Amino acid sequence: MTDASGPSPSPFRMRLYWWALAVILALTLWPFVPVLLANGLAATGHCAISETGPTPCALFGGDWGGPLWALASLIRVAFFTVPAGATLLFFWGVTLIVSLAAHARRRRGRNPASTGRVNFGWYALALAVIAALGYGVLMGWLPGAVLFLVLFAAIFWLFSFVFVLYAMLRRSRIKP
């Protein structure tokens, strides 16, 4: 139950999350559409699509082997889009869980996670260390496997920085 003296809390707005999920799925699965189209057209013309190159395919009064092979070759793009989409889907789920938890805290009348005073000097120092390690790997001073650690740290730093900026901007806008 909510307190009758205060404003009733607004419901959780899920529309933006559904749109983000639709965009993630569309970007992840789009390479499969031309491949399915090419295979369907090839099956209509009783043709085979080979990985080695275009094969003749008499369809609609002409040779469509080249365009069908080019459409079917777009499956290689899925080697990038599917892992990227899985990663984005993971971050979408984490963001949804955090947003639902913050909304539940607000409905109960508790202050959502707040930030104290942020010292951006630590962010600058951490970025300098990440850049120095990345430079060391690219110059050959450090083993190449350290690059994965550097990339992880850079992504973690970026997300942390963006979340702190968002929280600070939101806090300044909501001040009582």
C-alpha cells in the first residue's frame, strides 16, 4: 500500500526496454534473413548454393547464381552479430534488473542508490594506467594476452564512468 499523503508512485515503464530488446534482436538476427531468402529462391529453382563460389542457377529467365551466392555469403556477418547481440542482451538484462530494483526501492519510499562525492581524479588515474598497459601490449613490452585484461578494464571503466555521470546528472535534476 502507498501512503495517502504522498503522490502515488508511477508504474514501471517497460516500453523503452521492449524497444531496446527489439533493436538488439533485429541487429543480431538480420544476417539470417538474406540467407533464408537465397536458400528459398535456390530451392524454388532446384539449384544448389555452394560455399566455393557461385554456381549456375536458372531462375526467372536468367542466371541468378551470383546474386544468390552473394546473399548466402552474408552468413559470415553472423559470426560478429550473434556474439555482439548476446553481449548486448546480457547488458540489457542487467540494466533491466537494476532498473526494476531501483523502481521497487522508490515504490517502498527508500532512496535509490545514490552517489556520494565523486573524485574524478581516480577515474583519470585509472584511465592512464589502462592506456599505459594497452600501449605496453601494443609495443610488445607485455604479452599479448594482457590485451584482453586491458580491454576488460577499459569496458569496465567506461561503464562505471557513464553510470557515475548519469547518477550525478540525475541527482542534480531531482534535488528537493
